[in-house]
Amino acid sequence: MGDMAPRRRPVGGPARRAAGALAALVLAGVPGAAAGAGIVAGPDGAMWFAAGERIGRVTTDGRISSFAAAGPRSAVGGVAAAPDGAVWFTDTRRRAVGRVAQDGALTRFPVADGGPPLGDIAAGADGNLWVVADDLARREAGRIGRVTTSGAVTWFAAGTAPGSGLLWITAGPDGNVWFTAASGRRIGRVSPDGQVTEHPVAAGVPVGITAGPDGALWFGLIGAGRAPNAVGRVTPDGAMTRVPLPRRVVPLDIATGPDGALWVTGVGGEVARVAPSGGGATVFPAHTEPSEDGMRIAAGPDGNLWLSEPGRVGRLTPSGVRSSFPAAPVVLAVRRVRGGRAARVTLRCPPGELVACRARVLLEGHGRRLAVARRLVLTPGRRVHASVALPRPWARALARGRLLRLRTVVAPRPAPGSAPFPGGAAVVRRAHVLRP
């Protein structure tokens, strides 16, 4: 029981550690860091998203289904809705693109020729799919690929130096596709016939990019030096401006919302709304513990924004009300009760959820795991206290005036009528201290 003595807490919270880890991956030009957990509005009125080795689909009322789209040892990266009525994706490990029909039928097209792994994917105005490929570790020059709906691929040199970190790509309002080169610190434009034009970005690292409501392209910009984090704007002729973000928002992905504003995900789990006309940013705080793999965002057919990260998807209304699927309760507190012979865990289902929170809740530490609630069901906004008896060694330690360092484990469960989350729902672990 010697490990029950007080310990120094690590510097920085989960959001800060997630920001540091993700920023390092983005700066290193790792395709999976940006393309992972991509999400897009599908042609069937649902949202489609990447989920490890699978493709997930969530309806606007929160019902989830999944398709074994990629297979073992695959990593689904970007996803895009194509003009042929299907959803296309990149497989960052197998160097392939795939097509998923609305009934889940899969067609795969290998595009590897020994080149770098694939990153993001977008549907172009020319009816083709466009992908980025880059690999900083191998010092290969980045490439842009044009993929027809029959699977034929044509590669174009992106014109950047090796290891430029081509991560995001999107269709522009000018009929071209646009991309960001994070490590190379450039914004690029590719015409339908493969002509590449690049614009350097001063004092910052460009990340997610999207077509704005004003005929320009907007992109996230991680600050460098004294330059703050920002949202950048580039016109089709290359003129750039920027809108500063609050310091705590380290941008990752960006989308134009149904309200005509730009919506930016932060690596700490927050979401910022930026009006194209200026006036600063409105920040909505994180809904859950942030993922170190970051969060993607896309506008949905229901007038809301949709978010995706490994293990969960979420909905965000333009007024800032967030919900997640599967919905999971939040642990508010853990306290000792009954003279230190038991622990009481206080949980709440966030009031903004669309469906009830369902989860298995555990308390673990010092080689033991205690079941607090095996099949907890909470309606949105409801709070509950659940108690569990403590093992005798734990109770004796508290009686002797020692601290108990424990963790709560919340494992979400699917709602009735919804399939299990593809690849497994995100399990939230949170540290707690029981005091004498």
C-alpha cells in the first residue's frame, strides 16, 4: 500500500497535453494525425465518419451503424461524399482509396506505387476525388492525386520540398482544389489539369482548410513565434489576412457552418465560431476529455455542426449546445462515505444530450477494479449518486490518514436501436483522490 502516499501532480491538464501531442504530429507532417476521424455529410442525409478500420454512419437523431470498410491493419483517414452517390475514403496504411455505397458495399482501389502514405480526401468540382500524400519521415516530396470514380489515379508533384506535411485538401469556390502544407507552411492550389500554385504563409503553421461563404478559402493557423493562433483567409489570387483566436484555442480543423460562420476545432476539445466579417471568436468549451488525435468538424444536413474523434461523434448547434454519440455520463465527484468504508460517485448526463447516457462505471486503483454501476441509464440533465463498498485495505488506509489515488472508468454503451460504436466507444478515465 506504499503507493497510496501523496504524489506530485503532472504539470498541465489533459487539454494541454493533448494540444502538445497533436501539435507535434501536425508539425511533423504525419498524415494520420490530421486525417484520422474525418467526417462528412453523406448523400443519404446522414453523417459518415472514419473509425479506425471501419466506416461509421450516424443519423441526425443519433442512430449509429458501421461498415467493415477497410479491414485489418487498415487506418481510415479522410472521408468525402462523391458525385456518384457514394462515400469515398483514404486508407493511410494500405495506401489505397475506397468507395462505400449507401448499402455498405465496398470497392477498394490500390493507388500505391511505393510513394508516401495518403492523408485527406475531397471531392472536386470536376467530378473526381482528390487526395494528398506525404511522409516527412522518409523525406519524400508530397504529391496530390486525382482519382476518378472508376479508381484511376493521376499523381501531380505538389511543388513543395520533401516532408512539407501535406495534410488537408478541400474543393475551392474557384473550381480548383486547395491544400495546406503544415511543415512547409504553404497554402496550395491545384487546377483540374494538375497545375500547382503555392502561397507561403508568414508566421504560422496552416492546418485544416475549407471553402468559406465569401468566395475565399479559410484555414486554421497554429501561431509561431509571437504570432498568435488564428484563422487565416486566402483569396483565389493569394491575398491573405487572418483573424486572431484566443490563446487557449490551438486550431485543427475548420468548416463553414449553416449560419455562414467559420467553425474551428481546438486540440483541447473546444470549438470556436468566427464570423467572416470579423469581430473576434466565440469559444464553446470542451464537452468531454479531449482526444490526443484531435477532432474533425463538418456541417450537417440538419442545420448543425458535427464533430468526430476516435471513439465518438457529436453534434453542435449554432447556439453552442453539444451532444455526443454514444452519450456518456460525466463524473462530477468521488467522495468517501460510511466512515471511509465506501465511496460515492456522483454522475450526471449533460443536459444537451439528445439521448440517454448509458454506461458501465468502474472505480479502479492499486490493482483492484470495483463495479460502481454495470448498466447505468441517465436521462439528459439527471444527476445520480452511486456507492460502492471499498476493499478493507483501502478502508484501513483511509482510517490511518492516507490518501487513495483512484480512477473512474466510464465505458459508454450503445442506445437501443443503435449498433456498437465502430472500433469501440471512447472510454473516459479520470483521476480522483479520496481523502481521509
